[in-house]
Amino acid sequence: CERSHHLCVAPTFLQNGRALWAIVDLTEGTLVGVRWTDLGTVTGTATAPTEKELQDEVVTREFCEKSNELLRDGWRLDYILTSSDGLRISDVTFQGKAVLESAKLVDWHVSYSREEGFGYSDAIGCPTFSQAAVVAFNGPQVETILRAEKAVGFALSQAYKSEFWPAPCNYYYSQRYEFYLDGHFRVAFANHGRGCGNNGTYRPVVRIVPANAQHFAQWDGATWQPWLVEQWIGPLEQSTPEGYQFRVLTGEGDGYYVAPGQGQFLDGGRGDNPYLYVTRRHQAGEGPDEGESDLITIGPCCNTNHEHGPEKFIDPTPETIDGAPLVLWYVAQMANDDTPGQEYCWADTKLVDGIYVPVDYPCFAGPSFTPIVRKEP
């Protein structure tokens, strides 16, 4: 359907612990295919979360129709809930110095079969008057980050839930922007299950625009190799002893080391296995905005190669990026697991005092950015 640009629907029917998918091409009026997936063991009967009683119009009025400012611990940023690109932050500074122009989560791509390629491309965003498939649940939350009972920073987070999560074929996603007292930050995100099968792979598509970024390099195991033109790269094994795989520099010699998730962030993440893309950012009047505006789903749900949407912004003849404004695209890959005791990207319910309550087994991913201190001559 995506390749032919036809309008399709995929009604899903639950029956005896399995989900039956019927993919229908509405353009040609044909049944494209029928597939079964296993839902995994379901404990009890899930009900809508009580917090859902909060009216969607409050979230829309306070966080979708206007931008909000956050000042804390030397950090300053604006944030707003978008129609389909999640919680977008912009104009981020630390101690008065520009850090990020913007960051947002464009898509969640969910695949339930490596061989046959079927699933969903989900947008997240505002609960009303939006293009989001999974909508914001309450507004953004700010919390203190503690290490050994000591405050080391804060996080700005946003949840998106299907109404009947954690029942099968309901989804729960979250974003989490972390800002630390030492100036480093992380753009994180999570899937909380449960989805329509126990063989799902989740690929969030994230767009990050570092402030004043002009040079990009990857670690090859021995030294930093600069990228001169737009390109992408798949999951890397080489990293510095600190876990850095990429480097972003400004024209002034400072910048950030970039570390993908490899299980080091104390949030249960098992590794991002990311694809990373770097494209040239066009300034106003120079050409396409490279994804700056609100985007509908930009890629197919189920590709197992690098084609998840950001590659569309790499020109047939890749543009020069060395010494030019940059856009980073980051696509993590997380596979769910419903094995008892090893649950990941999963959810269930359990009976507590006569009431079934959700049990959340999230899978977190996302890169961290550590400041590079400019060496004085």
C-alpha cells in the first residue's frame, strides 16, 4: 500500500489469543492479504486508565495551542505538543549558550514480520484536531533526576496512550528529554507495549537539530572520521572507551560527543542498534525545510534496511555538509519480548486487591550528548 501510494485500511480482529489482520486496498477494492499474529498470554481484563478522565481539551488548550517556556538548573527551552511529531522542544540553551535548535519524534514504525512486512506507522501528538494515531495522555511532566538520592538534573516527559492500554492492539509511547547539571543531555523515548503481537520491532524516527552544528564525524575504532556529504550509517560496533560513536562540532571547535544507548543509562534499555542519518539543513528560502515543519508519517512500517524515511532528505547527489548547518536523524530498533521474566517493550495486567492493574515493561532508547570543551591555544 505504501509503495503503490494507495489508500488502505487494516482492520484487526482478536480471537482466542491471536490477532487476525485483513489488509484492504481501498483504491482498487481488493483484499491485499490476511495474516495471524500471536498476542501472548493475557492476564485478566484491562480497563481504561482512570487518568483518562482528564479532558483532552485542557491538554490541547495548554500545550498544543501555545508554546511553553521552561527555566531550570541553568537550562532554558520552549516546548509544544505538535499535531503529529510528538513533543517538540526548541531554542534550548545552557548557561546562556545555544545547545539545540529543535528536537522531535516524527514517527513510530511497528513491524510484526521480518519476512512479510506488515504493521503500522504511528504518529503521536495532540489529542484533538491532529493527525496522531496515539494521542497525548495528560500534558508534559517535569521531574527531578536522582542518582544516589542526589539531584543531577531534570527530565521533561510526555506520554501517549491508546484508551484501553494495556489490552492487546493498544499502544503506549513516551518521550523523555533529560537535562543535566553538567551540561550534557539526552533525547530519549520508549515503547511500553503492548501492541498487536509478541514478535514486534519498534523503530522510532527522531529529528535532532544541534545549534550551530557544522561538522560531523564517526569513530572508526582508532580516530574520528569526518563526514563530508549527506549520508547514513547502520548500527556500529566501534565506540570510544566512553561509549561515544559520533561527534558534532561547531565552527568554533566545541560541540558534543554522541553516545547511542548500549544499556548504560540505567533505564532498562538493551541497546538502540540505531540507524543514523545526517542531512544538510536548508535555511529559509534555500530549499525544502528538511522536516522542520510538522510531518505526516514519512516512512514505511516494516523495512529492515535503512529506508525508514530520513533517507528521503538525502539528495540523489548528496549535498556537502562539512561547514554547513546539519540535521541529525536517529532511528533506534527495539524488539519486544513476552518471555516471563524477560519482558521488554511489553505490558500486561495483574490482580492487586481484587483489581487488575497494568504492568509496564518499557524499552527505552535514545542518544546522549556530552559537551566537548574547547581547548584554548
